[in-house]
Amino acid sequence: MPQINENYLKLEKNYLFINIAKKVNAYKEAHPDADIIRMGIGDVTLPICKAAVDAMKKGADEMGVKETFKGYEDSGAGYDFLREAVSGYYKSFGVDVPADDIRINDGAKADCGNIVDIFGDDNTILITDPAYPVYVDSNLMSGRKVIYADSNEENGFAAMPDENVHADIIYLCSPNNPTGSAYTKDQLKTWIDYALKNNAVIIYDAAYEAFITEEDIPRSIYAVEGAKKCAIEMCSLSKTAGFTGMRCGYTVVPEELTAKASDGTEVSLKQLWNRREGSKFNGVSYPVQCAAAAVFTPEGQEQIKVNISYYQQNAKTIASALDELGIKYTGGKNSPYIWLKCPNGLGSWEFFDLLLEKANVVGTPGAGFGKNGEGWFRLTSFGDKDRTVEAMERIKALKF
Ligand code: PLP
């Protein structure tokens, strides 16, 4: 009989969004005519841009012709044309990331979990709470010790390091899912200094960088001095360019980033990561990489900005309704998420039930993202414009 990985038994029984779907389905069964507006799950609703569609079609055509057909990609790290395009994108906001430090993946979620393979199981993992659940789950699955840094109302949901606590690996997500808060350059510098002092590695999730509007919020951790010596960055085209169903992202492990083996030798994390990926990952499909490269062309950038502005307008609609109701929130400015304080002291799931029943609006209970999420609630701006307006009218009518 095989032994199972008993760490799985310590995980929450159901993934947050499965719980939400169950509640919504039960409500729909009982109220088949209810007109439900979904502002819960973080999926996008606008289609991918024309530049990406055209490039994908061209890539697909090339796959059907002997002379241009592509089989396995040599390294699985991504075609040079795409790695160069990502590197050029970094340059466009003043950050130098060489193509050789970039690996293309099928979305950031898998790498957020896979990256832990290159680290030993005895590390202490520090995760800001509330957090995107993948960080916690993937470390608990391998039995690692996870500790938390509190993001709460007092610190504007932007947890900062505690000098008296040691961590080896730190997960930061900015702009943050679920809280919508984003670290300033100075705040990131504090984290980098903490990481360098503790010989720790930061795993920086920049999946929402395209939504940043404020000047002093970095689009990449590498915009901050010292980051290349302590940080791995992950990014995704899912929210930037509507690639949730296409699957493409990238992970940067800088050449400069090293860690010490138990015998004291200095080891390159980029080499370990390349070794891990070489063994376990065969790359992203060619047409999808063609589409992704098109996103980084001037034409593609212009087109995706139209969609991002559409979502940003939705965020404004949500924010101004909450302002009218006098409900506190973070996010919306540099992020597609709005994180609001449940009115009247309601718990997250209580507020979820109330919104579902009285307004037929679905959001995400903050408690599903960690203990500091209790009493908070996430709404997303990824929906349809008119439906977002309608949802906020319904919420306003509840007169909290
Ligand atoms: N990181 C964060 C913070 C996210 O919210 C998401 C998706 O919702 C991802 C990463 C993963 O995105 P994908 O796997 O679609 O690239």
C-alpha cells in the first residue's frame, strides 16, 4: 500500500471558490429566476486583443506546414522571441531583466507552487495574511513551517517585516490579491533589506502590475535596489491581457541570486530552477507564445490598455458606491480588486450570504484568504460594465 502525503490532510477541505460555487448553486436551485451578478472569482470577461488573436492564428498555421512546424522546444524555457519581448517590456518601465533570466510558463499559479521544489523542506516560509491561497497550500503540502505577517486595517493591508522574526522564504504579492493594496518603493526596500539581512529569498508575485497607476508603486521588484540578490519574480498575462484561458506567464530568477548549500558552497538558484524545469516541464505551446509576444508589441500594448481601462472604470464605479455608503475599502487604484470592510460588523460569510440573498450579488469572503480577512470582502472589477453598475445600485439600495 502506498503511503499518502499526509500533509494534504492538514489543508482546508475545500478550495475557497468551490465553497462559493456550492452556495451559489444551492441558491440558484431554490431561486431559479434570480438574476445573479458575479463579482467573486477573479476571472476576466473581455476577450484577448486582436494582435494576440492574429499572432496565434499565424502560429497555428505555421504548425500545419512542414517547413515551419515546431515540435518540442529545446529548453522549454520559452522561445527567444518571447523572452526578448518580455525583457523589452521590463525595459519599457526602466527595469533591466535579461532574456536569459526569464522562463516562460503556462501561467503563474503553477510556478508559485513549483518554485518551492528548489528549496529544502526545513525553511521557514513567511506569507502575508490574507494571501492568494496557492502560497500557503503549496508549502503546507510539502510540510513546511509557514508563519504569517499580518496585513490589516492598521497597516493599510500592507504587512511589513518584523525584525525579531526570522524567515527564509517570503511571499509578497503587489498589487495584492485579495486586498488590492500595493507596496511603495520604500516599503519594498524595507522588505529587500530584511531579506538580505536574513539571507532570505522573496518570491514576488507581480501578476497585477499592469493595473498600477501611481508613480511610486514599482511595476517590478527589480525596480528596487538589491532585489536581484534576493528576489524571484513571477508574472502572468492572465489579467494583463485576458490570458486566463490561454495560459501564459513568466518567472524571473536573476543570475545574481545565490543561496548556500549545507557544505557552504554558493549555489545559483537560476541553475536549480532551470534544472527543475528541464526535468518536469516541456514548455508552452508555440501558438500561445506567438500570441503572448504580440501582447508586448506597441499595437498589442495599446489594445490591452483599452481593456485594462475598462476594468479600471469598473473599479471606480465600485469605489464611488462604497464611498457613498461610507464603507471602508482598500484597492481599486492600482488593482482590479476592491477589499471592503463588511458593514455593521458582519463576518465575511455572513456578508456573503446577505449580498447573495438580498442583492443577488456574489463576492468573495475575505476569511477565505486567511485570518486577517475575517470581516472583509473582495469585489472584482473584471465584470461587465453595465452589470457592475447594476450590482452597485443593488448594494446601495441595501442602505447599510
Ligand atoms: N498570482 C495571483 C496573485 C493571482 O491572483 C493569480 C490568479 O488569479 C495568479 C498568480 C495566477 O494566474 P495564472 O496562473 O492564470 O497566470
